[in-house]
Amino acid sequence: MLRESRFLVVVFALAASLALAVAGCGGESGAENETEMRTDASSESAVSRTDESSESAAPMEAREGVGTETGMLPPSFTLPDLDGANVSLSDFEGQVVVLDLWATWCPPCRQEIPFLVELYEELKADGLVVVGVGLDQGGKSALEPFVQENGVTYPILVGNRQVQAAYGVSGIPTTFMIGRDGRIAGKHVGFHPSMSESMRDEVKALLQVDVEA
């Protein structure tokens, strides 16, 4: 009986550790989290949550086929990169785009970054573009040191509440897969390293690259 109890305690501890690895954000990040994101431990995705005001979407755009569901055209935007140049989503027309909405203070976001760098370097010659939209309210001053320290090689744009609202971001990271036709092919909220292979296969399928390669 004692052994069974100890076994259950170990299993529970491992499960809790995995949940924290995915959730990560919130709590002590409160001072840094100027976009008012928080962790909701009761949610199914258990990722960093945003304030409810960011969840509204433009109904007119939705009627025109613009939105964040699979098969829809993602909301357009023009945002500055870290050099101050304006970058639009339409600049990547005809390419497969992995669009990542994230923040530097979010542990799952930080876990996803090395995977996205690896994915970009592996498949950019096949037509993949990875675009990161940083949601830190500190903007460039928060994003640039992180990008330099972590060797991020794909474009990082300085996001804002308008983009956060347009994409209905309620938890981060939120990662969209956009096909060559410009339509959303997939969406992932949260990140854990165990997700990396299936996400890689999704991108390869969009690029029509052999998933076994």
C-alpha cells in the first residue's frame, strides 16, 4: 500500500511538472507583463492568458473571409521590425509563413524560439518564412536584447494591442501556419518540445517537402 501511494505521488509530480512546462507564464512575470497576460491553470491549454479585451475580432473582416480559423485569410498588418523598417504580412505572399505571437517573459514562448530558429534554417530554402510578433509592451527595448542573446535569425516585428486583438490572442505563444495560398492552415496555442515534430511535419506538408526527409 505504501509503495502504491509513493508511486501515485511520483506520477502526480511528473504530471504537474509537465503542466508547468507548458503553462509557465504568469505569477512572477506580473511586473514584466505589461500586456496584462496571466496564467489560467484551469484552462485546457494551460498557457499564458491575455486580458479579455484582446479577444474581440472585427465582424466586417470576418464576413469578408478574414479571421483566424482554418481556411480564412489572416488579418493584414504592417509593423516595424527591429531596424525600424515597416513589414507587412503581404510581403510574404506565395510563401509558407509560420506566424508566432509571443513575448520575451513567457517560458513556453522562450522554449519555442530555438525550435523556430531550427525550423527556419532547415526549410527557408524551400520557401519557409518564420515571422515573430513580439507582444512585450516594452517594444524594441525588450525584444532586441533577447533576439541578440538567443541568436534569432528570422524577422521579429514589434507588435501592439491592435494585432493582438485582430488575431484573438488569448494565450501565448499563438502560432499560425499559413499556406502559399495565403490562408490559415493551422493554429497552435502554447508550446511544449513534444509538439515540435508534428509542427515540423505540418510545415513540410505545406511546403510539399518529404516529411520523412
